[in-house]
Amino acid sequence: MRLKYTTCCMTGGKQRNEDAIFARVYEESNKALFVVCDGMSGLHIGDEASKAIVEVFESVWNQHHAEWDDNRLLNEAVEQGKTAIDGLSRYDVGTTIVLAAVEDETMLIGHLGDSRAYYIRPGSGIVYQTEDHITIGQEGWPYVSKGFFNFRKIDAPTVGRFQLQKGDRILLCSDGVYGCYRGNAFVDLLSEKMEIDTMMSNIVGYCDEYATDNYSAILIEVEK
């Protein structure tokens, strides 16, 4: 399976960037890993939280991609992520995560929080979209109910598995991306026929104008 991808990770409307991303294709084992994390701005050092979890996933895949299947890699990374986030700070800290792991022609999409994955198939539009882990609190305000939080139980990521086909596209993004768009405008954009570099340029240009948050995305295309 040959993959092409393009990325962005921008500060947007905030003073510092609390998003972190990772993208790598391991050609020797026919695997790939793509990760987007969004540190919680309402908690302390969100930027350190997102960076720490991305580094854990990068380390696990870098060390073990040749021997372990993606399910084992994911479980190990989650366990190491729990340890990393607990050791990061005595203050509240947390991050979302959305990832796509590719092994041969199979793709695993996992997420915690409100960072999203959109799976697009030519002629079919959006065939899968992650469902945000959001809960309405007693005060009536929404909050992220699942993620990597220190000193709390970390739920297993919600996972979907798919068989890839040539032309399939996968977008991973923080809420700073899709939150810029109204109605179906974002889904309509993802369904258009254009090169992924052009599509990413359109997303970055729009978010540059309208984003009030950090915005990060990885756009992947299956070439064959």
C-alpha cells in the first residue's frame, strides 16, 4: 500500500500552539502511523501534554513496528501514554488524540476526545466519521469526557477498522479545523475532487482567516 500525505500544525487564534502531530510511513514493514493531539487549553500545559503523547506513540511504533501488529502497538502506546501523562505535572493536564495506523491494506482509526477522523471514498463521500467524546456538564457546558488526563482512568480509544482501496482519503484534525466551518461546508470540501496539497492549502487558507484556536490536520491519500 502506497500512501501520500500532507500536514499542517498552526497556532491560529491562540498565543501558543497546544496541538502536536506525527506522520511516518514505515516502508520496510508496510505500515504507517499518523497522529493528531490537541492539548486542553482549559488545563495547565496543554502543549506539553499533546507533545508527550505524540512522542510516546512515535517511540512505540519506531521501536516495534517490524514485530508487532497495530492492535498490540496501540495497546502498548496507550499504556505508556498513561504513565507519561501522570508523570508530566502535579497540576491538571490532558490531551485528545486521533490516529490512523495502516498495516498492509488495513487501517485502524482510533480516537479519544473531540479531535476527528474523516474517511472519504471517491464516489461515496464520507464513509466514516469519528463521534466526539463530549458530555454536557451540570452547568450546561460541554466538555471533553475522554482523553489522556493525568491521575484519571484513561478509557480505551474508540476504534474502527477498514479495508483500504485506491483513492481513499483520510483526514485527521483538531477541533480548530472543523470548528471554522459552518453547516456541511467542511464535508462538502472533503468530498471535492482535487489534489490533497490543494485541499490542504484551502483548509489552511480558510483557517488562517477564521480560526480562533490552534488548528492541525493530516490529510492522507491511498495511491495504490
